[in-house]
Amino acid sequence: MTKILLIEDEAPLRAEVAEWLTFEDYEVIQAGDGIAGVEAVFHYQPDLILCDIMMPRLDGYGVLLETNSNPTTVATPFIFMTARASHDDLREGMSSGADDYITKPFTRLELLHAIQNQLDKRTARERYHENQIQQVQQALANEHEQRLVKAKLVGMFSHDFRNPLSTIWSSNSLLRDYADRLDEPRRLTHLNRIDASVRQLLQMLDDMLIVTQMEAGSFQFKPESMNINTIIQSIVDEFQAINGEVCTLIYESQVTALVMADVRLIRQITSNIISNAVKYSPLGGEVHVTLERHDDNYVLTVLDHGIGIDKEDQQNLFNAFQRGSNVGKISGTGLGLAIVKEAVTIHHGSVHLESTVGEGTTVTISIPAPSAEQHSLR
């Protein structure tokens, strides 16, 4: 059932609109002010948000910025409901990232039309993205279409760039325009989101560059002395900063020695596995990340309690552009695990995946990584 979050401080209007939507078989979640609305956004993960502009504690623009500052909710269709209908109000609402704007008083049919229009647009965007992936898969089967593959790759990465860019823009706008209403922990949250989103964008660019280099056979393996524990801890912290409202990451490690490995590839391996675990975890779920040393092998384990992967899909997941058949509307390119497999192979390591549908997935990476001291004696 489609979930709609209704944020409106006028109780009679809120009750009437909720009744309209319930009659149309929508699941309706209600909030009486902006702060309660933001909490409901992150707790319920609605399919669409209807929001008044003039409200106590936090106005509708603030709710929109909070929604768009989080990558898990940034793509949620957002419709303003307001009696303010001046050109400046309309421009501010749409420039802030709203999808539509409906003026009070409105009729039941006007509201339902606006809602259906945005839900249809969202479905069209999701279908277009899936179609892009299918076209790349088809093109990969024909070596003469490599130019098309590269063009589609750029298109898919451009699509995925939008969420972290929206997070940066919205968090920055909140810090600039609502600084007096944000306490210190909330300000720090948005600063951390900006920092983590920038790193995420850099990671995507590196993904695209590495895929291109591996495809061309020009990738250079550059092992160096590194503190693998520190690098993995920083990656976990980045994901926690962005996804803290919807998922908790728990990291455990007793590894202290410096090791010889390629820093870029270690980041690729860790980021892609954690990204998948977070993406497919339930709301409020936990992702456990563990780093251990077994003799000369460093073993990274990432465990989630998400949707799991069907056995028939598991054997193909490490091929480029392959995804589980049960991912539904969760977006993705299907490149992450292919990059992981190649990066682990370059390190002469192994990757193992165990998964049960409805229970979760565990990915284990084992890399023979001698310490920096052992490497210097060779």
C-alpha cells in the first residue's frame, strides 16, 4: 500500500484530507507540525509527502530541506499545500526541490490528481533507470557496442550523483537559513552529511575511473604501507553520518599492524560492500562490520539483516550490472560487487557471500596482506 505523509497544523483540514486519502486506499501518516513531520519522514519512509508551508516550530521549507538532506529520503515526491500562492512563494518552493505546489482551498480531485501525477513520475524515473541498466547488459554482450556501454555508464552514474548533491545542497541551505533553529548536534549532523556526501561523490568518480581502467587493461596496482583499520573506520563513519537516521553501523577490529595493500582498492572493496548492506537493510536495522587477522590474511566481514538474495541470483551477482531479482524499487547499477570481485582478485584474495531471503546477507573478504615489515624484507 502506498504510504503518504500528511504534515498539516490545521487539525480539521488534516482530518478531512486524511479521510480523502484513506478512502482511496492510501496508507496515511499524520503530523501536526514541521518537527513531528521530519521525525515521521525518517521513521516511516513514505512514498510521498504532502506538507503545509506555514507551521509552528519548523515551516514547510525546513521540512523539505531536512528531507532532501538525507540520501534515503531525497527522492521522495514532495507536494506543498498552502494558501500562499504568490510568484515568489512558488519560486522558492520549487527551487528548494518541491515537486508540486497545490493552493488552498483545493478540491479532492485536484489533490488526488497532483498525488497521482507525482507517483507516476516517480515510477517513470525508476523504469527509465532500470531500462538503462538493461541496455548496458545487452550492449555488454556485443563487443562492438563498447561506446554505447560507456555512454550508458555515464548516464547511470549521473543519476546516482543527484542524491549526494541534493544532500549537500539541502544541508547547506539548512545551515544557512535555519541556523538559529538548529542546536549544536543538529548542525554537526548536517556538516557531517556534507563531508560524507562529498566523499561519496569522489568514491563514485573513482568507481567509474577504475571500471574504465580495468576495461582498458590499464589499471595499475600500487600496494603501499597503510593502516587498514583506520581506513575502514573512516569509511564506516562516513556511512553512519549519512545514514544514521535509518541504519546503525557497528564496527569491531583488533587489527593494529600496518599492511601492504592498494589504498584505492581497499576503499572500493569496503565502500561497495557496506553500501549494499545499508541499502538493503530494513529501517532501523544494524550493519555489522568486522576486521580480523587470521595468520597473514586480513578478513573483512560485513553482515546485514536485510532482504537477502535468492540462491539463483547469488552466482551472477559478481558480474557487472547484475542485481538480485527481489530488489524492487531500490536503485542501483549492479557494478559494486563486480568491482569488489576484481579488486579482491588483484590482491590475490577471495570473496564469499552467504545469504538467505528475508534474513540478510554476509559478505566475507579475505586478502593475503603481509605486514609492511614483512614486505620490506622481500
